[in-house]
Amino acid sequence: MRIITKYILREILTPFGITLTVFTLIFILGNLMQLIELIVQKGVGIFTVLRLLGYTLPFLMVYIIPMSFFISILLGFLRLSSDNEVTALKGSGLSFFQLLPPVLILSVSGYVLTAFAAMVAQPWGEHSLKNLLFQVAVVQAKVNLKERVFYNEFKELIFYIQKVHGDGSLEDVFIYDQRDKEIPQTIIAKRGWLIPNPQERSLNLRLEDGQIYNISLKSKSAQTVSFKSYDLYLPLEQIASDQEKREKSETEMYLPELKEKIRQTAPSEKKYYNYQIEYYKKFSLPFACLVLGLIAFPLGLQSRLAGRSWAVILGGTVFFIYYLFLSMAFSLGERGTLPPMIGLWVPNIIVGLIGLYLFRTAYLEKELSWLNRLKQAVAWLKERVSKS
């Protein structure tokens, strides 16, 4: 049994590694243009880009790991079944349930990996990603501040700097601030420098020895204010809203933090349901490895009964159904229509019931009559299309 278990594990782990790599590459290729823009136009280093990718992978792995385990178990048993190796194993005295240990080992392993990614790696990755994006934005702001040119990259702010020193300090700074349309300001200062605040993910421009000229267009009046020190907040478009700068988002929180936020937030607030979705998602998504493994195993054994290609199509359909119900649970949960505690477990329950049906069918070695009728319908449709 140990030899057979190791052999089946190898048959499954090989497609798992390939599938995991392919899905990861698809994600990278999907964001390739954005990565090239960061390197070429923004001047971000390749090492920084790799760090950005690394911090986004935990979130991706929460979805990729269950998908990869499902496909690898399905393909592994499809290969064994189509080459009559399952028949040979049964002929040598192995029962249906004695083929289950490799599936259980891999399903539980997938559950543990996905749970770790959801509960530990994802919050760490999301928090690290936002901090790195903030650092990139600060560096970009410092690099783009040129001397003796008008600079308007910050929203509704126009800069003119006479001298930019090597240490980052600024000399003879002119700023036109039109964020308040009613009272635009003109700020002149002898010195200034940028001060990042990683805790609040904000960027301030500290100015010294200057004047602020306020001109009220409504009352047609002017006012002059002198200052020794003045902090001007600079908006960084790469960072989210002010509220998100000052506190963690739900995706950055660990389980105890989410639980505390749910307790402190009123049900009337939108954030209440967002916290609940993120909390229960960390339990329901890892459990998908178990229910999807329950489906992949009998589907793999059905290749001789239903056909290899049809088993793959059926598996893809089941996978689509799972994530369709999951997306519906997210949408209904955000609106408070369906409690996330219930909605996020509905996909597991539905797919689990389908898995039990397929498991029983494979155990009794029954033909899937409805699948044969579907095959006949598709064949008839192809024939009609070719004749026309």
C-alpha cells in the first residue's frame, strides 16, 4: 500500500506543479503591460517589481491552490484509468476505498496550504504591498521634482522649485494650490523637504520661512500669512482614499483583528459585511480543497465509463459552478442580503452534494445516463451543423 500510495501521489503531484506554474504565469502575463510601464515609464527597479509580484501571490494562491489540486487529482486518475492501471489495481485485490488515501492526503494538504495563505500570508502580503507602493510613490515624487520647471503631477497643485539639492532638500519653493476653488492659495517658502509618513501612508512637504497668499474670489479679498514652519499634504494617486491610508483594510487584517472589527462595527455600516466576508472566506475557501477533491476522484475513475474528454468538461463545469456561487455569495454578502456566514458556505454545500453523487456513482460503477444523453445531443447537433 505504501508503494501504491507513493506512486499515485507522484502521478498527481506532477500535474499539480505544472498547473500551479501555468496559472501563476497567466497571472503575471495578464499584468505584464503594467509591469513594463512601472519599469520603463516610472523608473521602478526590477527587484522592486519582483517584490510587488511576490506580495500579490498569497492572495492569488488562495484561489489557485484549490483549482490546481482539483485539476491535478482529476488528471492523475484520468491517466491511471485510461491506461487501465486502476483496473489492474482492482484486479490485484485493491478496493475502491483503498485508492482514497492519496486523495485524502492531497486534499488535506491543499486545505492546510490554502488556510495558511488565507489566514497568514495574504494579510502580510497585502500590508507589505501597500507599504511598498507607498515607498515607490514617495521615491517617484522625489525623483520627479525638477528645478526651474513648473511641475503639476500632484492633483490641483503647481510647483516651481529654484533649486533641488542632492539630499532632497528644496530651496526657494513656489506653490499654487487650487484644491479649494473658492480660495486658491499661493505659497512661497525659502526651504522645504518631503517627509514620508509610513504609518499613515501619507507624504508631507515641510516648508520653512514663507508666506501664504489667500485670495477669496467670492468676497474679492486677499490675506497674507507668514509662517516659520508649514506642512502641506501631498496627494499620492497610487494610494487609496484618506480613510484607507490611516487604517488597515479588511484584506490586511488577521483573524483576531477581523473578529474585533466585526464586534465593534454596527450592522448598518457597509464595512460590517466586508469584515464578515473576509473573515468567513478564510475558512470556506480552504475547505474547497476537500469538496473539490471529493469530485475529482470519482470523475477521474469515470474516464472509461464517460470518456476522458467528457470527464474533463464535466469537471470544468463543476469548477465553474463553484466559483459562480462564490461570486454570488460575495455580491449578496456585500449588500447584506445574504449573511456571509451562510452564503460563503453555500458553494461548498452544493459542490459537496454533487461530489457525493459522483462518488456513489463511481463506487457502484454505474454509467452516467444523463451524460450519455448529453453526448448524444452534442453529436446530433454536430451532425446537423455539418450537413447545413
